[in-house]
Amino acid sequence: MPFAGEGIYTIQNVNGLAVDLHGGSPNDGTKIQGYKMWPMSDAACLGQLWLVKRVPLANGIRYTLQNLRGGTYMDLQRGSSANGTPVIGHQLSITNGTLAQNQQWEMFDLGIGIYRFRNYMAQTFLDLDGGRDKNETKIQGWSGDDPNNGHQRWTMTQRSMHFAQIDPILRANQFVITKADLHGYNLDTIYFILDNLLLEAIWKVAGLNAGMHRPELFDSDDFAMAFKSQVAKWGQENIRASGLSILCGFMVGSNPQGNKHGYNWSLSNNEVVFIEPQTGGFAITLGYIGEWGIY
């Protein structure tokens, strides 16, 4: 999948191992390693998700990569150009308003969705030691004369969208009226798209069930807001990175009988999926046509 600009990505070596912050630890100096790809339905995937943002005012195009779970940044230890220098997680390092160059990375598109990452300070490349396929393989800086070196060839899979991508998908859905009153939180927000199974696990923790329904006092809209709040709470407890939101929309719609109903929605494979917060069910339609909502 081609790089689509700022957003959240998993990064995999061409041999299949993902770029992983060991244990998702927030501690400075935590090793970044190659590890099997966790399924997106497992919260352990957060240690393999990277918030990629462009370095402002940089000469040329450079990026920082912040781990979602640990909140630390991909850092070439001490900026050393020596082959084998460890790549680690480290808090953002800014001196006199200038971002440390060993936390800045250049990306080179090799075509067919394959990239190389070069540390701006050392000019060495992100390298999977020996191209091994064993968990906990060291990721390091290494000179890079050969663009065909598989140790330094990486794929990127986007796990987020921006408002400008989400809004047209939502408005094009047949179960949302054309002129629905829909509001994204912020036009510049990066929305993390959770796997449906992970959303389902969060719903179970919320303790919601249809038996709680009480007309007016705890109605359908209260269920939907409670679930949206639970998703935000999960994010607060599990994600240390900043500068992103989790996509869990709130919507109110009407059925053919004119009954109003509150529910949630997200995206799966670039398609809208509606969520009934009273049961935890996911469907392409809940029998309502969306009229207004927030996300």
C-alpha cells in the first residue's frame, strides 16, 4: 500500500516482521525490534503502530515516527553513523526549539509499495539485522548502498484516515441522507480506525446491554454516547501518543415509521459499518437513515 501522507501505519520488513517497540514501553532506550505482526483485533498491535508526521519547516521532507502504545519516537541511538547502531524509542528531543536530527527520518519510495527509511543525522538506513524472520530481531542503522537489500526494504499499511477522506465515504452511504448534518471534530484530525473485533471487545468492557434501556432516562442516544465515551476511555488508557483521535461516530437516524434512534458507526475496509450499542452488533444497516451526528 503506498504511503498516503501523515497518519498511522504499521511498517513491515519485506520478510514479514513488523517494526515493534518492545513491550510498548514508554521508557527511553527501549529497543525497537522486528516482531511478528499482531492482528489488529489485539491491543498488542498498538506497539506496532506508528504515527507518522512531517517535520515542520524542514529543508526537504522529513518525518517523525511516534509509537502509539509507548508514546516515544523512533530514534537512532546518539545519532551514530556506525553500522549496527540500535534504533530505540525515546521521548521527543528538542533543544532550543530544534528537533533532534536523530529522530528525523527521510523516506524513499522504491515503487510497488516498498520504502526505505534513512536517518537524517547519520544518513544510515533502517535495517532488520540479517534480514532474519525471528521475533525480537534487532532493528538498527546500517549503511545503504544497495536499494535492493531486503534488510532495508519496508512496506507500510495505513490504519487511519483524515476528515477529508471519511466525510465523503459517510455521505455516500445509502443509509445516510444526502444533506445529513454531520460534524467531524477537527478538519486536520488523524482518525485511528479500530478493527471491528477490537471495538467489540471495548463494547463488552463498557457493560452495556439492552436491559438497561429506560425510555427518556437512558435511551438509545445515551447508549451511543456511553459507547463513544468508552472508546475514548480505552484510548486514554492504552495510547500514549498524542495528535490523533479514534473513529467512533455518534449518529441519530429515523426508520420508515418515523422513530428516532441513536447508534454508532465506524469504517471497515473503507465502508461504513453501523454499531448497535445496546447489543454490540455490527451491520451495514440498522434499519435507520442517518440524519445528524458527530465524530
